[in-house]
Amino acid sequence: MIQVGDSTVVYQSPAYVRGIINLRGKIVTVVDLGIKLGLSAIKLGEDSRIIIVEWNHEQVGLLVVEVAEVINLDKI
């Protein structure tokens, strides 16, 4: 989980792609979960975060309004 900073716009990408960031030398796509879930776009605030997850052997950043709790889960 990282704080929201500047991201690079990706032209002609789906509306839910907020941009890309460089995370320790790796390019990570940032997805706006609000738009992806059919809700309104995430309004960035002081508590907004990017949650880094691995999906299909790639890292993806999920943009969220705030994080209430952090838990560890076992892989399935």
C-alpha cells in the first residue's frame, strides 16, 4: 500500500485506468476501483491509497478512497 502520487496518463486506455507509476523500477498500472465497479470515480484525498496486488503474474495498483484495516491472507 502506497500513498497516491503523480502518475503518468495512458492515452486511449479504458476509463478505469488512472495511469501508470514506477514502483521500484517496475511499471504498475493504477486502476480506479470506483469506475471499474460501476460507481463514481475515486475522489483523491489525504487518506487515498494505492494497494499493490499481484494478478496474472503482474503487479496492479488499486486506487481506493481509504484503507480501514490491513490483514494478511494465505494464498489459495
